[in-house]
Amino acid sequence: MANRWIASLSDGRTIFETDPQPGGLSHWQMLLAELRGSDVKMTQLRLQVNGVTLIGARNADGYLQCTEIRVILDTGETTSIRGLGSIFDGSVLMNWVDDDHNVWQDVRPVEDLRVHSTL
């Protein structure tokens, strides 16, 4: 199974993440630019990572997806995690997954992640 996000749009389309072109915008940034320039809205977002599928809340105020790098201070080892968020009333309900299939949630202010969002 591919590691990717899957976005459902109000015009009936389903958009799948693809690899970015060298030197170009990510597919997520291209989708955000398209949405911001139209009346089309995202109605649901899913994220698939190493066989785990996370599903955002339907009809949230907005959505986002991102990658976060974590550093273990004692060893300097880095790991990356991927997350998707559903935005409600200025808060992002984040769902995260790592390469070991661990899944967890947290809540963050939308202003911390607005650049990655459909808002």
C-alpha cells in the first residue's frame, strides 16, 4: 500500500497524493492553491501510511496534512511522523501515525498549522 493522502472534494473528485516534481510544489500545496482559487471544498481527508489508514472527520471547517520530524535529544536520532487534521472552531484535531504503526491524537491551535490547511 502506498503512503499517501486521499482528499474527497465537493465537486465529486477524489485526489490522491503523488510524488512531487523536482523543484516544484508538493501535490498538497498544488491542491491547496486550486481550492483557494475556487468554490470547491474538501469534504474529507484520509491518510495511508504503512498499511494504517487515518480518516479525518467529515465536513470539518477545514483539513490539513503534514509531516513532523522528531529528534531524540539523548541520541540525536530523528524520525518522521505523518498526520492529518480536522479543523473545528480554531482547533486542529490531529491524528498521527509513525512507521511502526503507532497511532495517537493531539489538539493544536489552527494558527500553528494554518499554512498546511485548507483554510
